[in-house]
Amino acid sequence: MEIEDVSRLVDRAFEIDDPTELETLGKERPAALTPFHLRLADSEFRWVADLYRAMSEETAAELIRRLDADDDPDGLLHMLAAGATATAFRHEPVGRLSHAGSWERTPSGAVRRLSSAVAVALTPGSPAVSGGRLGECGWCGFPMWRLLDVPRASLPDLFGSGPGQIVIATCTLCGSYATIFNDSAGRFVAFAERPAAIPGKWAPHELDGLPDAPALGLGAARPSPFAGNAWEEGGSTLGGSPQWIQDPEFPSCPRCSETMPFVGMVTGGDLWADYGEGCFYLFHDAGCGLSAVVYQQS
């Protein structure tokens, strides 16, 4: 796509007040939007993180210069956080919105990445890396469902090339109400009291809801780390960066209190054959041997 074509897409987004086409382009070809970030800064699209992934250092510096005089400084800070430039890393106020760009500043001042540059589609296939029961939920007794089972070395920029496995499971009932944690074998681990919204026993008709779509295996590499899709069937991804349906929600490890890195997402549309909604976001702390699942839906 030529720069003139992208310019027409930007014009259209302003005209119809809808950045959807630009967002799709930004997810698959982030650099295509790089020349237009300053123009987009004058729009109502500041909170659409996927528009700003390949931000230049020059643009980041200009946005920082504009902060004091802007009517919506938080919107500019969000753009800077999503752009994840070295200039943004050095600007202290950006840090409070840094999870929009899947990074954070450590107590020592270093920048810690919370997602991987590796992004591989999870698609129906064999060998399966997702699917099947793994014990029972410690809150309701419903079967835990395996969402991911891959070597840590699959995401070397997060976990290196050493041994170890990422095994992540959730209760597809209770997971709608709270973050679900599991140990290295995928077994439920209770780090909090059962939320009051979860009944002592689910109604019989609700217990028929185990995923029934074909098991997922590793597919082709995504065109960019941002090209997974939390909204649709076919959007499940190993690695990459999360596309949040709601606000960024990186859980803290209940053992060490550090933010857990993102390792993938599995959509409801890829779990249930007839109808599934929302997205399961997957996290793993290799040092503590714990994983977590956060669920969001519109």
C-alpha cells in the first residue's frame, strides 16, 4: 500500500469518525501509519493503541513538547505509551499508562518488556497445544480447560532458550468473574477467596459449557506482533501483544508481586464451535512457575 493510499484511509477515518480500517492496517503493518501519527494526534482516536505502534522518536519528542498546552494530555500520554519509543521510556509521566504498550519501568528505572515480538497464529491442527481437561476448578469443581501448553523456548525474547513448559488452564465459568491462577502442571491454585458472584454450585444447564471446537495447534507467523484479534474466531495467538477488549489488565504474580508477562490469547470464537465471545488473555511467570488467565468481553 502506497503512502497516498494510507493518506486516503486517514482522510476517510476523519470523515466518518471511525478508525476501524486504520486500526486493522496498524495491527498488520504498523510502520504504514508512522508518517501520520502527528496528524492522528489532532483526532479523537488517541485511545486506539494499535494506531501508534511504530512511532518514531521524532514524533514522540514532538508529542512531549505539546503536552503542557494540550487539552487532553492523558490522550497524548496514552499514544506515547503505545508507541513504546526510547523517548517515551525516558518521560516519567508516560509510565503510568505504559501497559498500553506492554512495558513498564522497574523500580531501578529500567524498562521491562511485557510481551513478545514472536507472534504465531493458533489454529485448528495437530499437534494440539490447546484443548482438553486439566483437573478441576478449586472454586466450583468444574473442569479446568487447557488453553496453552508450549515450551518456554517458544518465546525466547521473554524466557530465553532453556527448558520448561508454559501450561495454562482456566475455569471457563469462574474465569468470567476473576483472574484464574494455575501451577506449572496447569492445576488450579487459589490465591484469593472465591468471588461472591460465584455460586457454591452452578446450575445444571451452565455445566454444559465446556469448549467443543477443534483443538488448536501452531499455525503461521502473524505479520506483526500486534496482528492477533481478540474479537473474532481465528484471532488466537501465541506471543505477540494483547489486543484488549477493555482496559489493559496485566496481573501481578501473587508470589513475587511482579507484573506477569503476556504469552498469548485465545478467543471464545476459537473455543466454542457454535458461539463463543470474549477473549482469554494468558500470562506466565517463569521464575515462580505460575500462570494466570484474565477474561474480557464487550
